[in-house]
Amino acid sequence: MSWIKQARGLKRISSRELAELCGKSQIYIQKLEGGDRDLPQDTADQIYSALGFNPAQVPFNTSYLLDELEGMAEDETVLLDYFLVDGIIYFNSILVDSGREEDGLVRCSVKSAKLLLKSQLTLFG
């Protein structure tokens, strides 16, 4: 359940703060993050709500997105879908550039996308 830790990092809150928001113990949250406990759907819903995310946005998959870019020409153009959390952009999917204007997407080269995603990976895991 490392997405919980990543989401906490993005929201800049501790496991103790998340536990308080969810009405759970800090140890329980830490066990969920470490994969030592199964995550019941009602607890997942509480965590999504406390962190201000929805299930479509998590789990985070930055490494997977970087893997998707492998083998693509660096000057090829892609679209990065994203969501904002407290003014921070978090990229969550890659789309093939259709050539038409797309609202709510960042158009960039594969080279730039890799740099953005590597930065995201460094910051948030």
C-alpha cells in the first residue's frame, strides 16, 4: 500500500496526522503502508477522503509511466494527464498526442516528459 505513503507525501502530512483524520491508529496506517495489513474498502474510502484523492488518481504509477516512454523517440510529442493537489501538479497518465488542442493536458516531448516524471519520482516516489 505504498500509494498511501506517496499520497501523504504529496499532501505533506505525517502518518500520525492521517491516522487522526481517519480515526485509526498510527501503527495501523504504518502497517497498511508497509503492506503488513490488508486494506478494507471502507478504510481506503476514509483515506481517499482524508487526503482529497479519488480512486482514479491512485495508486501512483510514476515508474510505470517512465517505462511507457522507453523506446519512444525523444522528440516525439506526448500528452501528460495530471491532477492538482494543494497547487502541486502530479502526472498520472500518458496519452498519444492526437495533434489537436487538449484542455487539461500538458503537451511535451518524450525527453521533457521523462525529466518531469523523474523529478516526480524523486519527490514523491
